[in-house]
Amino acid sequence: MAFEYEFWPKIDPLIVLVVLCVIAVVDRIWEIILTKRQHLVCMNSIMVPEELRGVIPPEIFHRARIYELHKTELLIWKTLIDLIITLCELIFGFYAFLWGLASKTLQALTTAEIWVSLVFVFYLTVYICIRFLPVLIYDKCLLELRYGMQRKFPWYLYCCVGFIAMLLSQFILIPITLGLVFSVQTIGFFFFLWFWLFWAGFTISLVFFLPYCCIPCIGRQVVLPEGNALYAEVKRVCDVVGFPMNRVFIIRTRTMQYSNAYFYGSCCLKRIVIFDTLLLNKGLDPSEIQPYEVGRGLTNVQVAGVVCHELGHWKHGHFYKATIIMKIHFLLTMALFGLFFHCPYLYMAVGFEEGLCPIIVGFIIVLRFAMTPYLVLANVLMLWNLRRFEYAADRFAHQMGYSIPLRMALVKIYADHMSFPIYDDCYARWHHTHPTILQRLEYQQKLDNMESSRK
């Protein structure tokens, strides 16, 4: 595709290439620094934190620590390899070369961009699978031996799985590629605004269809049944804040082991959903569940504490606020995307001839390189806002008198899943949607201390 819009001032493509390389270097080096900080925190954390010593056996903590060390070292290596390969792709014009290869493949049949794009995406998928081989080899041949982890599968089985995944991914990538190229060619310059309108409408409609389309994949959703102790505890909380009990649901999960509860929706569509894995013994008789599930889950009072936390999200309007923020963020993303997408010098910088601006390549280089500074900054701000919402919901539960039940629930949920609890503050701010277990316990203790000082 050749652009007919000349609103960009003339820029030397070499300068654009240097800027793209600098963006890639700064982004990857910062990620390595953050991961190394977490790696050092993990290496120095050899004792179970005092707040969790009653629920984490030392041997379980040791296994979680070993896994975290393995994960962070692998991420450092992966990011470093990715940086080297990314710089080679930019400097040596990899995307232009791959596009030329796809064009030559179909040269005898057609030169239409939409069909060349399909071949380009297939070649790119093959390349991505090969690209991850160094990381896979390092993980399976070095890291697992260093940390004493048992190898689950032979190396050739991973290669077979990668090959099958590469083929199956085409069933998703082919319609997406066709849709993107056709949409841009049909709509024209302001295609990104139509993309935003479509996404905004889709996410809003998802609120209506989520209980009927997505939830059945997890399990069967039913209204919290009346006439038991759990119903009475939850009703006590809901009645205080005016939340209707017929909007509190239980999901009878099939294979999921993760304990969770969440609030979403608004008006007549609002609902609090509790996974049965959050209930003690999944709310069943111990004889009806697997032996490893016996004793997992929360007491009724603790479940009420978690529900109180979710009611905090409702009372503070977090669903509305998050929805508006996401819509604004996506609008800014699409506006910037449209700006960079129509920059011909961006394509020339990665090796294309003047006037040749393939649509599918534009999506890749703009999202992967040009927009990295904005996407990283927006991600950090949104993660900060989500953690702020969690603290606000915890504060609401504390004001409702559920500080101790919520604190006990957090510890019990953590004890049931046993992930590594200690994180570097900077790493957590950059990656986590929720405060860590230790941060939430510390916050509850801070609220208790503030309340005691006022008395």
C-alpha cells in the first residue's frame, strides 16, 4: 500500500531507525534491571516472612523460591536474546526481506497485498517458533539442571508441540490478517477510529453476554442458594450496603483450582461471582471431592470478608471508572497508532523501498517499536490505578468491620496456592495488577493502627 497523505515532515529514515533501536534497547534493558532486582530479592529471601510463618512450611517456601529464581533467570536470558535479535531485525531489514520473500512466493499467481500478507504472516510464524529455540534450549538444558527441577518432557516433544501450535495458529491468524488488511484498504485513513468504535461496542456488549458465553466454559453459574450459613453471612454484608442477594452467584467449576471472587457489571447487570473453590471443601462434603482438595477454601465468615471487598469495588464505582479509563486509553492508543501507521519514513527505516508500506507490517512495527514508550507508560499508570482500587476495596472491608476475616482469607488463599510471596517494590509496580500478599497484610495492619490511634 502506498500512502497518499503527506502530513509528515521529511525525516531521514536513518534517524528513525536509530530512534527505534534506542527504544528497543531502553525497554529491554529496563526490563532486565527490574527482573534482576527481583532475582536478587529472591536470592536473599531464605526465610519465610514472619507474617506467613504459620501457614507456609519451610520446604514449600524453598520450592517456591527455587521456581521464582528459575523464572527470573530465564526471563533475563529471554529478554537479552530478544534484544539482540530485535536489533538485528531492525538493522538488517528483516521485515522487508520477509515481505520480499512472500512476494516472490506468489509472484506467478498474484501481487495483491492481501494474499501476500497471508504468506508473510505464515513465514513470520515459522520464524517466531525458530526464534524461541535458544530460550527453550537454555531453559531445558541448563536452568532445569542448575535448579534441580525434573524434566517433564523430552526436548523433541517440545519441538512437536511448537510445530503443531504453529499450524493451528494459522486458523486464527489467517482471518485476523484478512480482516485487518481488508478493513484498512476499505475504510481508508481513519480506519483506527472505526477500530476504536468497534472495540468500545464489543467490550460494552461483553458485559451483557459474559455470563452466557464465557462463564459456561469455566462451570455452571447459579444464584447463591438460600437456607444455609454461607447465605446468612453474605446476606448480612449485602443488606448493610444495599446490594441485592439475587445478584450474588456461585460458579460450580469443573477443573479450575484457583480460588477467586469478582464483581463486574452495572445496574441490573451487576453481580458478584464466587468460585466454589473459594468455599471450604468447595462447599461440599469431604467425601465428594478429591483428597488434595479437603481443607482448602475459606470459612463462611472469611468468604463474607472477600464479598465485602468486592462490594467495596461496587460502592466506589470501580467498574465504571476502569471502563472509562480503558476506553480513553484505547482511543489514545488508536490515535497514536494511526499517526505512526501513516508515517512512510517508518517503513523506509526498517528496509522498505520508498512508497512501499505493507499494512500488516505497519501493524507490527508500530505496535512493537514505535508505540513502546506510550504503551509502557500507560501500562504502568493503569497497573497503579488497579492496585489503588484494590487498596480502596480493602479499606472499605476494614470500615465494615471485616479487617480480620479478610486478612485471614488472604492468608488462607495464599496458603492454598503457595506462590512466592516476596517481590521487589519496583518490579511489583511494573508488573502486578494487585498488591502482593505482604503489602495487603501490611495495609490492613496500618488501618488497624490508625483506628487504634483515633480511639
